[in-house]
Amino acid sequence: MSEEFIHWVYEQTDDTLFAVELKPDFQFKPPKDSFNKTKCSSCGKYVFDRYLRMKDAKPACIPCSGY
């Protein structure tokens, strides 16, 4: 039964399988500050801001910061 269904799905067009429509009330808002990154002042690697620590008033990754 499952193999028969898989073949049926492969044979269908995109229009048959998917319905794409606009959602008038939808507004995309990326997660705040979740993907911002900064260069470590010690090793030079880029680190996500949530994993940065401050060492001598400069941004540092966790290994370089000593935490």
C-alpha cells in the first residue's frame, strides 16, 4: 500500500499536491537577535552574539574569555 501511494505522489503535478495562497494578516518577523554574530577579539572567529562574553571590554568567544 505505501509503495503504491509513493508512486502516485511522484506522478502528480505541483498544482495537484500544493495550494499556494497569500495570507493577508501574515507579516514575517525574523527572531530578534538570534542570528547576529560578532568577531572574537582574541581568536578572530565569528560567534553568535548570545555566546559572546566581554573580556577587557572587548567581545570574546567562550574559550577565549576564560568562562
